[in-house]
Amino acid sequence: MNKHHYCLIMAGGVGSRFWPLSRVNKPKQFLDILGVGKSLLQMTYARFINICPRENIFIVTNEEYTDIVLEQLPEINPERVISEPLRKNTAPCVIYSSYKIHKIDPEAVIVVSPSDHFIQDEKKFLTLVKEGLTFAAGNDALVTLGIEPLRPETGYGYIQIKKGGMKYTHNKNIKKVKTFTEKPDLKMAELFLKSGDFYWNSGIFIWSVRTILNAFEKHMPDLYHLFSEGEEVYNTDREKEFIFKTYANCTEISIDYAIMEKAENVYVLCSDFGWSDLGTWNSLYEHSQRDDHGNVVTGGKILLYDTHNSIIRTDNNRLVVINGLDEFIVVQSGEILLICPKQEEQRIKQFVNDVQIRTKDQYI
């Protein structure tokens, strides 16, 4: 196992699209969403110990979740859990973590991954990531894992590749990126699928620590200078005070907007290992075992009558009887019950906002 290979797992999100199961005090990445006896974070950590040494795996999360991370991963060194004082999206967490890793190992090559994704073919995933680490170690390259699209999906961003990939990389799986496109409408997604030039943006990245810090210096100089001022304090007792002040002043921006859409040295590692960001109840439905009526049922005492193609999830101590539903989401968690047609799932964020306005944070 290569001592210069590192992994950064991002585990600071709140997962509001999985409300009411995912709540601010214990969001999606810390839940056993798939019903396998492990949280998504635990599954992600177990995946990456096959790629890099355990001591080279870092978890970056909001400081309010640090204790949950340590509880769910008791084997991890607490120094490998990076706590953010504020939520500022993914670019600040990447540059902060990169500086900490750079101070330990200036030759580090890092795979950056969300904590809550679904990977079907683990073996193929590991093979591709190792291939990406090798490429990033030998090239000034920002690599993103692109997923071969299976349908005209409007919920994902897209990556367009340049033609003639081999002439750029001499590797059939790694191609030069032409453009990034945010979530398209259905008509545009259909055109992307038909063209064969586009891949889903997985949000999984690979780069050397030098390359990503150079990219911040070039494309986000304000953010770069803010964090570079702390080079002497990273991994010391003075780090916490410095980071608190830095986060209060830094821009809230994603790594895609900050770096990937601006940089010229971006490559896509074309992948087909069975991936989902598990970003919605519908995506969970697609990757869950169903009964003879197409229902995904998780919970204790649930009786269904004339109910089909639905997601039903309840606490174990509740008796729930449902009659006559088709294509619905029914989720009971604690004192909250959500009933919503599957095709209107995008409204859940609106529901959460409305609940917060009426009740403040009591049910969020």
C-alpha cells in the first residue's frame, strides 16, 4: 500500500432531502439508510482502507458531528477528524484539509469523496481509484470520476469530454474535460445522453496535494491567501483559533465552482461501477430490495393493502396500516410523519423550509 496515498472523506452535510429521517442532529451519512447494519460513513471508511493506510484517511465534518464520527469509527485517530466551525460548502473544507495533509506529506496524492454515496461494484471502484491515484501522482492533473450515464438524469451535473482522449493522457479511461454543466432540464439531459460525450459528475476527485493547492492559488487567490497564512499553525494547538477566524471570513463556495469549472488541467476518469449519490428517496428506492408489489419496506409492524411501488419506512415500535397507495413516500421518524407522492419528492426541501419557519428548529 502506497504511503503517499491519502483519502479525505467529506461528512459535514445535513441531508435535508432525506428528511424526516435525516435531521440536523444526525444527518444521512450517519444513518443506516440501506438497512445493512452500517452507516453510510462506516461503509465509505471501510471502502477506503483498501486503498490507503488507515492513518492516511481523514474525515472532515462540522464540529457538531465530531463526536458522532468518533463514535461510529472508534478505530480512527481523533487527529484524523478535521472539524469545521462553520458550513462553507466544499471548497474551504478541501483547502483546509489539503494544508493539513501537505504539512504531513508534501508528496501526498489524495482521493476526495463524499461520505454518503452508493457503490455497487466495490472491486471495480477500487481498481479505478488506484488508476486515478497513479495518474495524478505523475501528472499536474485534477481528476474527477465521471459516471457513464444510464438515463437522462436531471439531478446530476454533467462533464463533457474532449474527443481523442488517448492523445491527451495515453490512457483509455482518462480523458480531458471540455466543459462542466450544472443540472440540466430533461430535454438537455436527453441530448447529453444521445451525444455520448457526457458523463455524470460523481463529486469524487483525485489529485496531488501540490496540484490542488496550486489550483487554489491560481483560481481562488483570496481563499488561498486566507488559508496559507496558517501554514505554521496547522496540526498545532494554535490551529483551532486560526481556523475559527478564517472560516468566519472565507467565501462559501463549492469545489466545482471554485476550481473544477475554471481549471484547464481537469481530467475525467470514465467509470461504470454502479454509482448513486443517494441524494433522494427515489434514488434509495432504485438501490433497495423490493417486495412482490414493488414496495421498499423498512420498519416494525407494517401492514400493506393494495399498495404498490412505494417507500415505507417507520420506527420499529409503530404499527402502521396503509391501504391504496401507489408511488408514494411514507416516512415516520420519531414525532414526524411525511407522506408525499414520489414524483413530487423535489418539494421535500420546501416542506423542510416551511416547517422551520413555523416551528424554528424543533423538527429539523
